Amino acid sequence: MTETARTDFHHVSVLLEETVAGLVRDPDGIYVDCTLGGGGHSHRIAEMLTECGRIIGIDQDAEAIAAAKERLKDARCRVDVVHSNFSHLASVLEREDAPLVDGVVFDLGVSSHQIDTAGRGFSYMHDAPLDMRMDTGKSFSAYAVVNTYREEELDRIFHDYGEERWGRRIAKFIVKARAEKPIERTGELVDIICKAVPKVARQSGGHPAKRIFQAIRIEVNNELGILAEAFQTAVHHLKPGGRIAIITFHSLEDRIAKQTLKELARGCICPPKIPVCTCHHAPEIRLIGKAKAASAEECGRNPRARSAKLRIAEKLP
């Protein structure tokens, strides 16, 4: 990858100061950035660490890794960048000889760079091949979802991952269109979606393709399926007093984050009718305050921040 490609990687980290302030408690500690991206959070964390500190950055996007390495090359702490998916967090920490760490951050969803790079196929605003792979080394892409999933399967992901009320009708239109020829480009898919959604419904609620593209992207990258286990793994590898920070951008992600942290913070899990606790189940974490939203000022600078929520929890002894 060229120097230009690395420095052109653009992604504005949301809730940056709030996340890092809530995460970093030990300037000599080990911190894991599970969604390294362009290195925004890691760069700010590095500024708070001493030479004894360490950052382990994980990302599945080769372009992100190149950009992050460039951005973090002058960090005074140790920086180790790993090309992987955070679903493999346990094995990554084992290979990095870091069984216990001081903090873990997840900045979920798709990056600004991935959306803005037309050729990646993430955006309904640019005509491009149907791709949407965060890890371009994988073979499974949006093309496979759109052209091989049965109508019922398309309807399911549009409903579950996009919360799209016209999902069944859109699925029907897609199957009909691909019977004539494969759907190869995002522009073709957008046209089909617009034809499927009634005109009166297209006049409100944003672009009719927005939720469908979100649903397909989530399916291609298994974004939701890996979250709960990854959060649990992160907590398991925290030192006592270590913290986990999770930034979400839509209700599906946030629901999983909220429920997983709530379960890990629970004490007794005995049935309500039992008068005396017999499970002796102890909470693993304590929640640090309520979920935080971005300020009006940040939302004005970066519209993507409007839907963001930050949740932080601390590992108990």
C-alpha cells in the first residue's frame, strides 16, 4: 500500500475523549483496541501511556491496519498491530502473551473510510460492485447474499438486521430481478429497492436503501453474531479494576452490549421464589454510570455521532 493510501484513510472517532478518559486508569497498563480502524482511539490512548505501557490493536481491514501503523509509528509506548477479527480475541491475547489487560475498547459498526471508499460497496450513494467485506481476504460478499439467499432468508435479515417494514416486498423484488440477470452493483440494488418501496413511503424516513444496506453489511460480516461472546471474552481477560468501553451506533448493537454487560453485572441468579441464595453467583463487573451520548457540539461536527452510545464497565476483584 502506498504512502498516499495510508494517509488518506479518514475516520473521525466518536466520543473519543469520553471513551479514553473512562478507559485508561493505569498509564503503564496494557490496552486492547478491538476495532483499530485508522488508530484514532489508540492514538489518544498512546498519548496517555508511558514507555512502559502497551497497545494491542486488532482489525480485519488491511487498509485500516496500514493507516493505523502509520499514525501510531511515533507512539512512545509499545504498539502491536494484529490483522484479525475481534471474535478471535482470546487467541490474539494468547499469541501476544497478554492474558490479562487493563482495558479493552470496541468501536462498532462501519468506519467512515469504508463508507466513503466507493469501490468497497458499503454505500448506497455510490455505484460499485456488491462487496461490503470488511476483510477483503474473505470470499463471502454482498453479491452472494443478494444473489443466492432465498426470498425468506432475505426477508429475515432485512427484518432482523435492518428493521425494515418493507423487507418482504423488497426481497420479492430482488428475487424477481435476479431471475433475469445477476445483481452485480450497488446502483442496481438501489434501483430495485426504490421500485419496491411505495412512493409515499419514500418521502419520509431517509433513503429507502439505508436499512437494507445495513442489514446486508451486518450479514456479510456477521457483525452481531460475534458481539456477546467477544464482550464476555474481553471481561474475562481484564485485570481487577480494568475496564471495557463499548461504542455502538444502532439499536441492535446497543441492545446486545446493554444486555451482555447487565448479565455480567448480575449477582444472584436464583429463581425469585427461593428465599435464600444457593447459587453463590458473583457479579464480574460493575457498570460505570449510564450510557453516554455524544454532545450536541460533536453531533454538529460529525453527524455520524448522533446515534452513538458509550457504555463502560469495570472488572471486580
